[in-house]
Amino acid sequence: MTDLTHLQRLEAESIHIMREVAATCDNPVMLYSIGKDSSVMLHLAMKAFHPSKLPFPLMHVDTTWKFREMIAFREKFVADHDLNLLVHINEQGVEQGIGPFSHGSAVHTDVMKTQGLKQALDKYGFDAAFGGARRDEEKSRAKERIFSFRSAQHRWDPKNQRPELWNIYNNRISKGESMRVFPLSNWTELDIWQYIHLENIPIVPLYFAARRPVVERDGMLVMVDDDRMPLLDGEEPEMKMVRFRTLGCYPLTGAVESTAATLPEIIQEMLLTRTSERQGRAIDKDAHASMEQKKQEGYF
Amino acid sequence: MTENSKTYETAQSDLIASDIDAYLTEQEHKSFLRFITCGSVDDGKSTLIGRLLYDSKLIFEDQLASLEDDSKKIGTQGGEIDFALLVDGLAAEREQGITIDVAYRFFATDKRKFIVADTPGHEQYTRNMATGASSADVAVILIDARRGVLTQTRRHSYIVNLLGIRHAVVAINKMDLVDYDQEVFQAIEKEFRTFAENLDFSSIHFIPMSALKGDNIMDVGDHMNWYDGPTLMAHLESIDVSHERAAQPFRLPVQWVNRPNLDFRGFSGTIAAGTIKPGDPIIALPSGKTSHVKAIATYDGDLGQAMADQAITLTLTDEIDISRGDVISEFDKRPEVTDQFQAKIIWMHDQPLLPGRPYLIKTTNKTVTGEVTELKYKVNVNSLEHEAGKTLELNEVGLCNFNLDTPVVYEPYRDNAALGAFIMIDKITNVTVAAGMIDFGLRRATNVHWQAVDVNKDVRAEQKRQKPVVLWFTGLSASGKSTIANLVEKKLHARGKHTYLLDGDNVRHGLNRDLGFVDADRVENIRRVGEVAKLMIDAGLIVLTAFISPFRAERRMVRQMLEDHEFVEVFVDTPLEICEQRDPKGLYKKARSGEIKNFTGFDSPYEQPERADIHLHTGNMSAEDAADAVIAKIEEQYLST
């Protein structure tokens, strides 16, 4: 028998992490963002517990500004696989009319995403939440544990992380505290795409190039996904061949011009491009260490 | 950038551009290596990793732009690119210019994919370094050519070896600052080899380099023609770490029992060693029940075979009871089961190890309670000499005997890390306090059998017409514990009850006269009192104890020694000011003047009970009333038989 490939090793590690949570946590949940990493995480979970159904629900924190195709994909996938999905929307934020156009990306993300997530975790009393973050995404993530402790206020304390040795994870918490668990910690962006390719994992079509209506704003190609987007003077949606490298709220997620319409073409384009994945996200452009700060405040 | 890497990069880009499918197939079959970089602070670890990422073209344009920007603002290389800024990700670290936590980095060449654990150099972060070492196969130990082998170099080499890393690469860095002098390199190699004779590396490779200038990292460079070995990258690409775990006997620690319906009962876990196929005979431990493998069930269909490191689900031909914490093993070669073992531990917390205190012990698939029964010695990691000690402080390594409340399936760490490793968790704060590696099991456990006798606790208690119980009085010095306990005992005696009072006076002078007042001794003091009380309970007595017993963990330990309802915690709650006014033995006075150290309430903490069974507020009641209150509380359950 030949040695395991690196993808087989990564797969086994992720499955081990998920089973550990299922076996030792009282009330876990898997955060599902509909993106490619979430799709891989969910696929691995179905492998980990087969032939059982997932021993925990999925939860989507919906900011109400996701691409329409994302929501359609979510609904179909959940129905096809008979999954238990909870959708949480920060209703207070909706009542206050919070949105990225009216309040800017920082306020919108904080209220609809970060606060929404905390509300949902408190509401259901989850003691562990899986997230699809990877260590190669961003500097502060590179130092986060796989089992990452959160105080009762959902705060991450980067200087006081528990030592994490071998594959023995300490997930002991007191009442009100919780764990964020990152089974994809050691995957890279290329690993994710390769695995999607090898395993034929369905992903949202927005990742593939197609002609879509976009306007260029502040150097970012924004797709006009619905009529909530106010057009500025002189802005006229233009049909362009574009695709998305990451998915989030449509007004905050820049498209890239591309003709890559198949997985190998996407991977090819990714390997030959010279900018990192998070560049398309408005959220990282704030001051230094912005992600670290957001995480301390409870952002996933 | 030199010719070599350009050629490599161009070839890869061409392949990606011309035949992406061929490229993907090639990627799929790459091998995998996890390594750790360590060494003393300022030896250039972060710079080395930054250089590896940069030279393997893993830095994107936007990251490069921000790196150039940062280098000018806060760099230490006079405006030139400061590679360390790439990896020192946390804001606090960038400000202080040090690395305070393990960072995991990813890069690949055409032969291998790598995960690097970049670990801190400062002594206070040795535990983070051990964390990085636990999952690595190779250690790259950096040495500053100007400074040679330092204390921290020895410490890190010892710890990576202790954690089972067999391959060391000694990277003698900053050769540019010693004029690329071969003699400097040779002197350091000699010094390290002498030190490493006491360690257990199967290979040690020495490479002279400059991470800053790029010599002998990816490219040879032209400064050190006297060195004819491989570059660091060439060596990491070729080092063979296949540790034959697949050839060892089969071990599956059961992590999760998979029961979707009555027809399917699977046992899920990650194979720790060996291979398995349908039809193989197995034995489940510790139960010793046997069966055969029916199938290896996966989402993609049943497998014909599975090997070490795969996460699988097994079904068996017989319905036998197996749960999380058990180990499914090859029938002929089975691991041992024990509740006592010897292990090396690395202490990872500010609060020192207290032998005798119960901690949670978590192995790969089981969590039990256990204590260190004996700290045999500490290891001085500079000289590797053994030293006596009562406790282990942060970052210290010791050899200990353990006693567990439930047996575990194990193998010596050096034979099988997956079944020989464990962590220790503080029961109250839930933090990880130590990492342990089992050497071997202790046989005593199987040789000492508790004699089951016909005259037992129930019979003895019945004869005395009472229910045995420990009334555990806790509180500050001079709070009134002994006074109240004395009164309670008198009142019980007057009613014909059989009692015994244990207090400092009759214990400290005899049984515990070898103990002082440092934390470790206080724990041992209480443990012995607990054991004596337990014997007296067995004799059917009502036991009263009057000890400050300042730590929750020890009171809980005694509670756990006994059966339910045999332990009643009585909190004599007297404010510190009142105790100090009373001061019958003049101890508070001495503590105030500094004559006595470790005095509870002053320089040693008192942890109040969270939920005492009886809470006496002595500020507003007499000792007599307090004694009556205690008796009233226990009347129905313990005295009315």
C-alpha cells in the first residue's frame, strides 16, 4: 500500500477534528457560509459521520445582502441532502435598516455578521461552532489554535491560547464559554480547489466566469445583484465576463475579470495570478491587524 | 533571484499554463513534510521562513507591497525587505519585534508540500515551542554563527527530541556576519555534536547559511564553496521520514461510535498504527472481547484495506460492546492497559505542578482523573542532569509516576506516540497545564488487590447505630474551626455517637511532621488527612477534621475519595480582620512582620468554598450556636438510625 497523499492526510485530520467535537461537545453547530471552504467542510463532515446524518445542525448567519445565487444554492443543497439548517438574521439590524450602502462596510459587517453571529450562538447555547477558516488566509489566523477558546463574551485572547499538542484537543469550558473549531486550519487555497476538483464537490456558480452586470466603484468591480444597489451619477451596469474568488455580501465582494469557466481553469488562473485571495474583501483594507482586532471582538 | 529558482518557476508556470490537468495530477502525488524551526531568540527563524515563502514565490503582490511598506516603517533592515515581518503576524509581536506564538506556514516545491511551525525563541515561550514540535517530523534548529550553541539551543534540541523528533537539521545562520568562515562553522558543528551525544537523534545534518542573503536556502550562492552538501530546501525535500508506522501492529483508538440505526454499529477513529482489512481478527481493549472486521465503511463505499493515519469507520462481525476510549487492536499483538505509569512531562502553566492534586488526563481518545504520585526528578535541560524537586514550574521537565482513577490503553511514547501521549488539564480553570509522554506502565496496580472482607463498613456502622461521615471544617487560621469542631464532638459523644477529631495538633506532630507549609506540602498534608479519614469512615466513625485546607482542589480531592454523602463541607466563615484580632497563637502578628511566610490570607490564598454543605457566619453567632447548627443539619441524615 502506498503512502497517503497530502490531501488524504488533510482529509483525515479534518475528519478526526469533527468526530472529536461530536463525541465530546454537548451542543455543537457548523457555521455554513455557502462559500467554497464551507462546501469542503460540509463534504468532509458528511464523510466523517457516514452513514449517520450529521450529529449537529448547520447555521447560516444571513446578512440579507448575500448574492441571490448563494441563497438559491443553499436552499437546493440543504434540500438535496436533507440537512438541518438554521438561518439567523439580526432582526434588530434589519429594523434599523442597516446595510452596506447606507452604513458602510464596517458598521454593516459588525451589526449583521459579528453581532448576528453572537446573537445566534447565545440564542441556541452552542458550546462549539465549526468555522471554515484556514491558517494560510491571513496573518493572525496563522497563529490560531484548531480548538480556539472564546470567553462568555465571545472574545479571543491571542496571548493566552491553550497549548495544543498532537491531535489531543482540550475543549473543556465553563458555562457560557465556547469553542470555535477550525477543521480546515491546515488546508491552503490550492488544497481546497484541488479537493473540490478531485471530489466533485458542488460550489456556487458565481465562482465560474460568466457575463454579469457590474459597475466599477472605488477600484472594485461590484455586481449589481438586485435593485437595492443605488447607482451613482454616470454609473451604468455593464455586462462583463467576471467571476468571484471569494463570496460574501455582494456590495462588499469584488469580481475579477476572467474567462475561467471550469475548475482546472480556475486553478490555473489562481496559480498564475499575483494577488492574494482576501484582496477582494473590503473588510481587510482597514488599519493594520484589522482581522486580529475583529476576531478579538468576536468576528469568526 | 538566481538562475536556479527562475528556471524552476518558469517550468512550473509553463506546465500550469500549457497542461493544467498534468500539473494537478503531479500536485496530487506530492509527499508531505511537517517541520519545526527553533533556536534561540534573534537567531533568525522568522527571517528564514519569510525567505522560504519569498523564494518559493508564495508571496503575492499585495502582500509584497504591504511588506515593503512595513519594512520601511518598522523594519530592522534599514529599509530593505525585513522578511521577519511576514510571519510575525500578531500586532503585539510586530511592535515588540518578537514571535510569541507558534505560526503555521505552508509552502510547496515540485517534490513536497510543507507545513512549518515557526516557534518562539524566548525562554518563557518554551511551551509554545513544544506545541509546534508535537506534530513535526523534522526540527530545523537555528544557531547564530556569531554566538554558537546557547542555553536555549540546548533546551530546544532536548525538547524536540523529547517529543520524538528523530531528524535534526542544524542551520548555522548569519554566516554573512562571520565572513562565511568555515572554521566558525566547524567549531559550532563540533560543539553541537558533543552536546547531542546525550540525545537520541537518528540523523543530524549541519548547513551553513544566511537567511537574510539567501545563501544555501533555496540556492547555493557563491560565498561558501567550501560546503558541498545540499541546500536547506534540497535537504528538506529528500529527508526520509517514513517511520514504518504502517508496519506496526494495528491500533484504532475508538473516537466515536457510529449508530445511525439498529442495523449499523460502526466504530470511528483515526488509525494510530498498522493496517487493517475485512476478515482480520481483532481484540477490543480494555474489555478483551474479540471479533473480526466485517467492513471498512466510508462515504465512498467500503474499502479493501486501510492504513495508519486514515480516519475510518469499522464494523465487526459480532455485536460486542465498545465505546469511546477503547482501542481496537490486532488480535495477536495487543497494547497494555494500566492505571499507573511512569511518564515525562513538560509543565506549561504559571501555577506549579502539585503532586497529589487530581488533574484531568486526556489521552488520544479518553479523559480520566489522575495524579502525580511521585516526582522522581527534574531534568536540567542545559546539562541534562537530574535534580531533585517537589514541584515543576513553568517550562520545567520532570519524570513522574502517575496514578489514574480509570485504566487506559497505552503504548510507550517512543514506540507509538499516538497511544503514548497525553495532556494534563486543570480541573477548575480548564486550561492545559502539561504535556506528557508515557515511558512504561507500573506493575504495582495489578499486584495490590484490595481485600474484600466480610466485616465491612456497613456492618461496622450498623453496630454503632450511626452513618459514618466526615465533617470537614475549613476556614482561615483562628476562624474557630477547632473550637466549633470540639463542641460538636462533645455533643455527639454525649449522645453515644462514635467520633474522632483530626486537627493540626494531632496530625502535624506525628503523621505529617515531615511536611512544611509550601503549596506542595499543604496538598500532601490534606491528602494524608483525607486517606486517614477514609479509613476511619471504613471503621464506621463520624470524623471531624479542622484544617485551614485553603485550596478548592484538595477539598474536592477528599470529597472524591469518599462515597456520596460521606463528605460534609463546613465553611467557618470568619472575616480576616476578626481572625487577626483574635490571633490566639500570635501567628497573624508574625505574618504581618514577615517572620512567617506562606501564611493563608496574606501571601498564600484562601479559596472559599463555592457551595459549602454548611455555611457558618460566625460573625453573628456564638461557638455554641454554631455547633448546634451543625448538629441540626446532620441530624436527620446521619444521626437518626
